[in-house]
Amino acid sequence: MLRRAALACCLALLAACDDGGAGGAASVANVEWHRQDLNAQISRWQAIAPTPSGLMLGEFDRNWKPTANGAGDLTLHSRVVYTMLVGYEASGDQRYLEAARRGTDFMLEHFRDREFGGFYQRVDATGKVIGAHKNAYGHAFALLALSHAARVTGEAKYKEAALAAWRDIRDKLREPGGGLRMGGPRDFMTGPSKGYSQNHLMHMFEAQLALIEATGDQSVVADARELGDFVLNKLMQGLPTGGAYIPEWYDGNWQPLKDGNGYIDIGHQFEWSHLLRTAERRGLPPIYTDVADRLLKYAVANGYDEQDGGIYARVYANGEVDRRKLWWPQAEAMRAFLAVPERPDMVRRYQETQELVDKEFLDHEHGGWLIGARKNCSTADCSKLQPDPYHLVGLHWTVLSTKQ
């Protein structure tokens, strides 16, 4: 542990000297490790996810066999489109770009609801609608995919589609007091919600940042500011220690649940920390970076395993910690640690978490990552599915994009 801490300190000092702030993540990260895993992830998904119609499959078992009988889900389809776009940016391989184009065109042709706006949640491989309801979480990833398609290809049709998608979301899911409804029927018409999650807000904020990067539209900057301010002013809970956290579940008045359903998702604190730090580069106020530090402080203090490395799952309302370790919080925590390369304590935790992933999460038999750490899964029933690539690709691209 002391050796790793000393190494982290040296790396951080080197980064401060020669990086100039532009490529901090890459200067302290194990770049080759990220490159190899990104290539393995994207090549595997490109080989099995695209279907002849353009639909992207997103659910596979440990042997990489599809499990969903050819049905398409908006969230998973959009995440795989995003993955293909990152693959093209990272490699220049036209196969990834072609898969992304076909997947984006399929989304616009078959997932998009031309009568009521927005996107259906589920269609089959031919484009037949099999789930017409509207889901805000799925819409966030549709917007994310469209925004990246607009930026990467430079094509006006994708830019126009991304902006139109955001207008539908803003007009039909936004609530008068701030925030977004979690979804509704096909026509979006529904009564007051009995409960909320912060999760769809977080990913919609992420998609807004991508849309700003793709279009520079100042109305989207204002909308992102409105959503971000709602989360920070209404949902975030400050602590006397200087830390802060964002609870996961809320009642119909956006008050945090206090019963057994109330908890703080540690991975989401890291995810918010990274997004808020990114927001300043998209024209949002510097105060967001200060809040990112507060969320990072809480997440490390309450969710980081200082003995073995890695991230715990949850902290419940009664203070009990769920010490399971799942794949995606490790990825998001590493991303958040890399966002502050000038801090040796965070570089150390990045390195320890990467070592944990090597030992506990990489599936050397089948490829990919395991849903849960081997140590956890030896005593509990863990999912036999392959995690979809969204979190892993985002982590690796955070590092590799600074090396382009």
C-alpha cells in the first residue's frame, strides 16, 4: 500500500509539471491497460450486437449468446450505438462508424414516435413496436447517442434529430417545479408521480452536456443549468464535514425516502462528481466543480474500501453499508479519481481500484467484466449476464481521448 501511495505521488507530481491540465487523466493512468480493454470491449460488441436491420442487441450471457429473443430496448440500443461511436473515434475503423450510423438510423426510423413525439421503449428486430410507453431513462440514452452521432459525423440530420429529441423531453417530461418525470404512457399524459429517482436526471444531464458539445446551442446550456441547479439545490444533502450526497429515491414531493427503500448509491456520487466537473467546460458555472469535490469527499469517506480497494454499493438511510462490489461503480469511481490527477490520494485510489478490477472483475475465461466481484459472487447469486459496455467504454475513453 505504501509503495502504491509513493508511486501515485510521483505520478501526480509529474502530471502537474508536464501536463498543463489538458491530459491529466492520461498522464497518471495505465493507458495501455485502458486501450487493451477498450479494444476488447468494442470489437466484441461490434461482432455480435448489430443485427441486419440495424437494431443493436444489448443483452448477452457469459458465453456471449443473446438472451432477449431479438427484442430491442431503447436504453441498451442507444448505449451500444454510443459504444460504436467511441470505437470509431478511438480507432478510426470504419466498421464501427457504419454500425453506429445504421443503429442511429434505426432508432430514428423505428424507435421514434412520429405522432406523440419521443421514443418507444421496445421494438423488435423488424421495428415493430412491442413497448410503446415512454421512459425518461431510455430517452436520456437516446439523446446521448444522437448527440454523439451529431458530433462525430458532423451530419446535420443527426444534429437536428438530437435537438428535436431534447425539445420533446423538455416539453413533455419536465415538471413545473424542476426535475423530470420518470416516464408515462405513449402520449406522455399522466397524473402526479408517486415517486422519483435521481438516476434519470443524472443521465439526462450527461446527455445535455453531450448535446452542448455537439451543437453549442445556448438554450441547451440554460436547460442544463436548470436541471443541474434543481439537483444541487433541491436534492443534494450537505454535511457539516463539507461533504455532500444525492439520495437515490424520493417521494412524490421529491423528499428523500427514509424507510428501507431509502439509500445513497455510492457509484452515482462518483458519477455526478465526474459530470459536474465536466459541466464547467460546457459553459456551466464553476460552482459545479466545487460541488463535485463535496460529492467526491462523501463517496470516498463512506464508500471506498481502504483495505482492499474498490467501491461499495450503497449506504442505507440508517447508516448501514452494503459492501457488495459491482462492476459499474468501479468504472465510475476510477473516472472520478482520474478527473483530479493533481491529488496523489485520488491517484492512489485509482491504481488500487484498477488492481481490484484486474483481480476480481476481468473475466479471463469468457472475456468482458463480471457483474460482481469474484469474492462477492462466491457467497451470493450473481447475474450471469455480460454487463453492457456503456460504463466501461466511458471510463476508457476518458483516458484515451486525452491521448488523441
